[in-house]
Amino acid sequence: MGSASVGGRAAVVRPGGGRPAGSGGEGSEGSEGSEGSEGSEGGPKPKSKVAKRRRRTNILTAAAAVVVILLGAGVVGGTYFFDSVELPPPVSEDQSNTILDGAGNVLAKVGEQNRTVVPEAKINKVVEHAVAAAEDRNFYTHHGIDMKGIVRAAWNNFTGGATQGASTITQQYARHVANLKAISINRKLREAVIARKLESQYDKNQIMGMYLNYIDLGEGRQGIEAAAQGYFGKSVTTPAGQKNAITPDEAAVLASIIKQPYPVKGGAPGFDPNYNLAGAKDRWEYTMKNMVDMHWITQQEYDQRKYPAVKKPSSDTCKTCAADKPVGMIIRHVKAELNAAGIPESAFEQGGLTVTTTIDPKVQKAAEDAGSRTNADSPMHKLSSKYQSAVIGIDPNTGRVLGYYGGDDPNGLDYAGYLSGDGTSINGGQSPGSSFKIYTLAAGLQQGVSFDSTWDVDKRRNNGGVINNSGADPGELCHGNGRHCDLETATIKSYNFPFYWIADAIGRDKVIEAAKQAGLKHLFQDGKRAPVDLTRTDAKTWTRSGYFDNEVAFGQYRVVPLEHAEGVATIVGQGVHHTAHFLKSVTQVNADTGRKDTLLTENTAGNRVFAADTMSNESAVMGKIVTTDHRDLKGGRASIAKSGTWEYDDGRDKHIGSGDCWFVGGIPQLAATVWVGAKRSKFEMHEPAEYGGRDMAGAGTPARVWDAFLNAAAKSKNWNNEAFPPRQKTGDPSRFGNGVTPPPDPSSNSGCPLETVGITCDDKPR
């Protein structure tokens, strides 16, 4: 991957700081007092003549300062003034960042400036010539300043007239780099001195390139590239003569806006053709006439000129296309991943990045449609506004986040990731309930636990307490065989007691370690706002008093939904972990070469964390849950799942109803994680009236959302119906388990006394 460092990031540099002013010449129609032949681009001259001319210009500049002194303007001294004005150091123009989805569609343009810096060498010359024709027709032959303008400014200052005068392109740029905003003769002289020093340090093409990348061309478009894209949907870097290249007529439109890009309240309406077409056309005629006079276009091109149509403002409203959409939530995750890769927030703010995300537009739509109450077809639509869902879809084969719904307000609470708006901190989580058992199973199966092992519902906790099984009658559990309940049935029916004892038998730290290996990075202790960072701690911390008890095995402790989704993807991916991520690539145009530099590329490499045979075993049982919960996907598509429900705590140590509900799992192409809970303060959740208004459970509304999401995603992507690997039974039922073998039923021996010792009558010797 390319360097993620931005210390040496390529960009067109400009001297000085300050915000882009964007105004053109101050009341000028181009500078008029320059020497040299018209149409010249500053070709080489004998050194002695060039040196003499530069010296003469510097003397005239200093002399102008002396004149100002004599006229009482208050500047200390002419030559001293010239020497004392420093050329500001080079800095980069701020740009916007373009954020794309995985299909290359623009999700957002984010940044203080809607600007894309382009290298001068790549800019179509007709654009540069049009700008010179509009703003400074003698740009290529003068030495940076308009002496007539300076003298006029001095005279106006002395006589009390207007303190304005003509500005060359170099002077306009000097004003920008030195942040010279005040209108005064002092500013005018500083502008002229800096312009002269710019001309001494940079050639004409460099100055033109810096100028074109800074100017404001109306409608919030900073720089010539943003303007070309906004007004014509074209790039100024497309070579002349090629398809979609800027034409001379279009270049003149852009150049003509510079003089006044915005209307002045109570004054001139400006030259944006979308708001003052008549004035824009007059200015365009002026520019076109100068272009032909300077031989930058042919007479034929001039005679055939036609004012081109421009795009309406509504077509360029995407300062951030995702500003009011749920998908906008991913921008904070983009920032977090950029920072983790060594590309800091400051670089993002400076802009110029093209960020391609993993978001698949079809899967994203499926996630939003399934999870948002605003969609009439969503199962959430039938619930009150107090309810909220999170829907996350991850490719289990790469770790790419393909769909992400964390709420309708992209600037609000991120219910799917609980990531702060600036992408720097985790600020919450939810109890996963029985959906966490997928990690307990993974840990237990690795240690040799068998789905045929049996467990005793009557066995009390180590502290003498009863293990809660969601309020179910112990006598009815496992078809009345609660004291001899097999793990497979307990998993499908989501009983808690076997999982408590698995954690006790293998060590609760191994359950947490399995969750960590699958993708969880944080786990919240009860009553704590800050999570425990699993990546920075180990079993010594996790098993301390006050941290995590055996209840971790059935999801008591809060997790971050996005991290849980990463773990779910590991299980769906048959034990191969891929880091969940939102970034595919980050590139930046090199302002010197025009080529794209790659700053970051995704890492989709996987790491096997659980044995394949044990994962096939777990997947087979999770596949039965889908059928048991009546969540079979359309077309008989193979899927695996686990529900999860955690109780609502009313604050009086009474656990009533449901507070958090989950349904997780997926298909071979997509791991899906769904959470449903409270939008604000927790409350006892119930199903919609059409489902009897009973207590909500993971197999209820969350499962319906999960079902709708996967069906829609699979249909839109036209995925094949892929099967999970065939089951391989693992483990030894005799090694683990505390089930009590029931005594033989005397009524079942049918009068055959040998059955009491395990031999049927059919087996007796003949």
C-alpha cells in the first residue's frame, strides 16, 4: 500500500495563508499598462534586457511608494518598504474530499472548500487564455504589476477619490496569499511588492496555475476545476480536442464569472449566468473579443461563437449528498479509519482526498428499507417512534461493510456503532443477550464440548442463585427433560443454563477470548460508562472481581453492535476473521504530475481463528434456528441465525419484559446483524398489536427486519443460493456436561426384565 503519511502530500502550493477571496480585478477590464508584444507568453529575452526591465520595474514600484510618502499616505520609506515586505511562505489550498460508495457513486463531498486542486501542466490552455483575456490580457508580458493602477490609487488617495485601481492576475493572487482584505493605498502597495516578488520566484505558468486553483467562481465553487464540473460537468484537465474537453466558449463563460461571482445587495448583480444571464453574456462577449485580439482563438472560432448552456445550481447541490440521509453516518467511520491509518483529521479538513468506501448501494438500500421506521414496508414502521433499530451487513469473505443503518439522522446518535460524531470514541453499547452464545459455542467447541452433552436445569449457580431462563418454567424446559437437556436443543430453544456451566467449565476468559478473536474489541462492565478494551487487556483483567462473571456466556454485558456484527461475520465465514472496514482505497491527485497517489488500500486478508469442523457443527445447529423461528428466506436460501433478548431493568432490581432484542446470522455472501431497542431511555418493549402486543423477543420484530434485509439484498444482488459446509460433529459428550441421567421408566420395558440392564428382549440369546 502507498504511504498513509500526509506530511509530503502533493498539492499545488501557494504562498501565504488566508481565505480565498475569489474576486477578480477591482473595477478593471484587464490591465492596460504592460509592455511587450500582444499574444506573447513571455518567451526568453536577452539576459541584460530582462534584468534591466526587472530593475526598472522594481525602481518604479519603490518610486511609487516614495510618491505615496510625499502625498502623506504614511508609509515609512520607498526602497525600505519594498525590502521589508516579505513573500509569504508556501501553503496548500484547502479542498473538498470526495467520498464514493463501492460502485463509484458520489456519497458526499466534505470539506470547508468545494475545491479540487489540479496541476497547471494538466489544465487545458484555452482555459488559461480565457482567464487572461477576462482578467489581465497582458499577463504573459508584464512583470506582475499595473503601474497605472498604482498611480491612480495614489492620486485618488491624495484627492479623496475612490481607493481602487486595476489589478493584474499576479496582484490578485498576491492579495490572496497575503490576506490583504482592506481597501487602502497601503494594501495596494504591499500587493504590488508581493506581486513583483512572486514574478521573481515563479514563472507565468506557475502563477496562473496557483491563481486558477484559488479563485472563487460562484455557487460555492472554489477553483477552476470545481467550476468546470459544476457549470458544465467537465474537467479542465481533459486535453483540447478530446471528447468532453472544455471549449473556448465554455472557458470564456468561466473566466467571465471571476470579476464578480456573486451579486452585491443593492448593487451589481454579478456575472453568474444562473442569476444574471444578460450581464454574464455581455462579460462573455468582452472576454471572447480579447481572446481573438490576443490570437488565443481563431477568427473563425470567434465568428462561430455561441453562448453555451450551463447546469442549473440544483445539479451541484452535493456539498454532501449524504447530509440528510442515513448513509451519512458512515462519514464518521471513514474519519476514524483514516486516522487509524495515519491520515489525521487535519488532512481530511484540508481536503483533496478521494475516498472509496465499501458501501454497496443495493445492500445499503436494503438495510435502510428494512430498518427505518420511515419506510412503510419496514417491520419497524408498525412500532412507535420510541423504537430504534440498527442493521449491519458485512461481507464475511472480505470484512467489507456493505450496508450500514444506524439511524435516520446522520448527525445523531450512531445506534449501529456508537461512534462519536468526530470518529474518535465509543460512547455506548447494548446487551446482546443470547446472540452472544455464538462465541460461547465457538469457545466450547474448540475445547471439545459436544452438542450431545447434557446439562441440568436445576443446578444452581456457584453463589447458590438460580440461573434465569427468560422466565420459562424449569419443568417445561427441554420437553420436560430439563435435568438431562442436550446442548443442541438448549441452543435452538435459547436456554441459558448450559452456557453458564460451559463458561464455568472452560473458563469465562476463554469465552471472552473467543469473542475477541471473532472481532469484538470492547465489552462493558455492568454500571460502567467506559468499556473494557479487550485488545489491551487479557484474562487477568477479565476474571477480576467486579469485571465479568459466567453470565458473559449468555450476553449480559453490553457490546458495540458493529463489533458484534464483525464477530457474526466470522461465524458466518466459518471461523475466518476479517476486520470489518469501510474504506476500500484513498487516493490524492499529485499536483505536480497529475497522477493519483494511493495513500491507502484495504486489507481483505482473513485469519482463521476457529477450526473449520467445529464451525460446520455450529452452523448446522444455527441453521435449525432459522426454521424453528420461522425465518426461512425466500427460495429456500440457506441461512444460519441466532436470536438474542435481554431483559428490561426498571431500576428497582425487577427485570421485566425486554430491553434489547437481536437477530444475527446470515448467508454465505452476507452476514446480517439486527438490533432493536429504545431510541432514548429504555422501556419495556412489546410487539405490534397485530402480533398480540406480547413482550418483544429477538425472534419477533428483529427477525422480521433481518429476514427483510437479507431477502432484499440477495434479490438486488442476484446472488446464487449457496450452501454452508456439511456438518461435521465434533466433541466428546462424556467430557463436559452436568446432566443427571434419568432413571429408566419401568413402564417402557414391556414386561422384559432384561431391559432394566440395557439389553432388549430382541437382543437375548436365541
